[in-house]
Amino acid sequence: MKTDFIIVGQGLAGTLLAHELIKSGQSVQVIDSPNFQKASAVAAGLINPVVFRRLTKSWLIDDLFPKLEETYAELEALLVTKIYYPTKIRKVFGSGEADFWQKKSAENGLSSYLRITPDDSPYNRLKLEHGSGWVEKAGRVDLQSLLNGFREYLIQKECLHELNFDYSRLVIHSDRVDYGDLEAGKIIFCEGHRASQNPFFQQIQFKHTKGEVFRVQANNYNADFILNKAFFLMPVRNNEFRMGATYDWNNLNEITTSDAREELCEKLEQVFSGDYKITEHVAGIRPTTHDRRPILGLHPEFSQVGIFNGLGSKGCMLGPYFAKQFSDMLIDKSSLIHPEVRLSRYC
């Protein structure tokens, strides 16, 4: 079977790139293992345009935000399912933090994103001793609905191959690649943290992180905003929330731990006085790089082989913008990729 592109992996990166290529009239075949857990499948899908630690705008957010809104709206129409939920973030302040927000928001061009409410009245079961601030342009992406819906879309188009990819079976020619009965102009690897085992991209300095998140039931808490104070508590549906996330650079596995549970519960109870119950606890490995920037580009020796990876914990913000950039470059070789995400920084 001939196709323009083979995409290996149907996590967030593979899904978004496939969408952009198909939208541009390209033929795509996706290879994805049904046995591998994806970080995207357990991620909370948080959209936060602000770096709280320094109180600055997230990298490229003024460019990223319009594209993510456009892309998720397209996918909602295509898949006939709700994916993107604009939701404000309520940041619980510590001592002196309200003054810091007031100062920095004026300095760093954040006025369109932030709102400060220093004299908070008590809200439900929250402890707001020092007040709180609001991030107005924020939200969440329902990654389960996105990935499952797009998978069904690929199946209906007869574009999905559910199997484990075997690098030894890939044959590279001067003008194409062959894999089994597939013949394509290019193959693009979107494998998440498993790219560390990809023999074509051993030069990349990955720095993967393990993250653990929870599903929480809080029957007497009905907030319609995302709570944040060194963790997030994100509404999903009636009295149901996602809570996270931890960061572990040493134990790169998908095993849940009691340490992570204790860490997040302790943080929650510092600002929340209500009863809650943990109903789900999952772990995944975020595909991140040493400089926390995505990776996209074509292999320097084999121009038929490419990679789209490294979206990390901000993948729902970064993914749509860079999937579009990469798709444009793959179709129109004169189209440029942002210099900070180019594969050429490694090889």
C-alpha cells in the first residue's frame, strides 16, 4: 500500500501531526501498539499560559493559544465530541504573593491573562488566608476523548495498524521507506518516551520525567475552576476532579507509588478542608528533553525519516502549533521550523 506518510505512535504528537497532514490532503498510515501505555493517555491535559514560579508568560504562548483553540475546535467538529474546556485557574496565594502578582503582571505583559482578587471571601472549603489570583485564559483538554475519538476516525478511514513497530523491518531507499506492505515517502516517529530506544535518534538528550495523577471525588465541592498551589485540582464532571502532578526524574516506570499519593494529598489538605476520596491513581512517563523544548525535523542522513517528540508537560499547548509547523515543512520544504525546536540542535 502506498501512502505519503507513515506515522509511528498515536499519542498526542502523532494524533496532531496526522490531523494536520490529512487536513492538508496528504495520505497517512499510523502504526501504534495497543500494548503500550501513552503518557498522553494518563495526562491531565492542563492549559496554563503562565509560569507561576517566575510569573512570566509561558514560552510562545501568544502564538500557541490561538492555534490550540483553532485546532481543538477543528477536532471537535471532526470527531463530534467535546475536547477543549476553557476553565479559569485560581492560584492560592502564600504570604506576600498578591503584591508580587500585582508587580509582575504589569512588568511582564500579563495583564490580559491575570486578574487579582486580594480580598477573597471564603469559597466553599478552600483556605484562602492570603487571597488568590485568577488566570483568565486557561483550560483543559480531554485527552482520552481526543485520542480515542481520533483512533476511531483512523480505523474508519482504514489508516490504523495496531502492532508493535520493529525497527529492523524498516527499509530505507533513496526516495521512500518500506515497512511490511506499506510504502511511504517519509516515516515520522512520534513515540513519546520510547524514542530513547529508537536507533535513528540516539543523539537526542532526553530527560524524561515520571508523573503521577489522581482522580478525586469530592461530593461537597463544586468548583468550576482549576485550583492551583504547587499542584492542580481540575474539575472533570460533577464532583469529580483530576489532581496532580508529581515529577520524578529517577524512577522512570509506570508504577504508582504511595510517596506520590502522600505528597499530593498533603498539598491538597493545606488549602482544602473538605472530604475527598481518591478513585484512580495512574502514572506515565513524559517525553521531555534537556532544554524542555519539543523536537521536530528530519534525520540528517536519512531525509525520509523524521521525529516529532518532546512535548512534555505542556504538550496540549505546544502540540497544535508545532504539528502545524512540521506538517507545513514536510509538505513545503521551504517552510521553516522554529530554531529552538529543530532536530539539528542534536544532530
